[in-house]
Amino acid sequence: MVEEFIKQIVDNKSQDLIEYNENTFKNYFSGRSKITRLAKRINGHQDQNKFDTYL
């Protein structure tokens, strides 16, 4: 769920920035791990149009 959301808001050129294993995203979703590292990686790579369409 978290991975799908991130894929939908990051520009197409930056998709490789979100390559993590499934357990990492499960930990983000459950709150066992902070999403800070991923947030820093994708900062500046969000696509407002993709985000608006997704929502």
C-alpha cells in the first residue's frame, strides 16, 4: 500500500529511488519504522499532477 502510493506521486524518472524490499514498506505502514529516509530520497521528485490524479 505504501509503495503503491509513493509510486503514484513520484515522477517517472525517479521511480528507482523507491526500490526497497516489501518488508521495509510493511514496517512503514505498521509504524515499526520511520519513513524519514525514503522521504529524504524522494523530496523534490514529487509530481503534483500524478498526485492530484491519484487522489
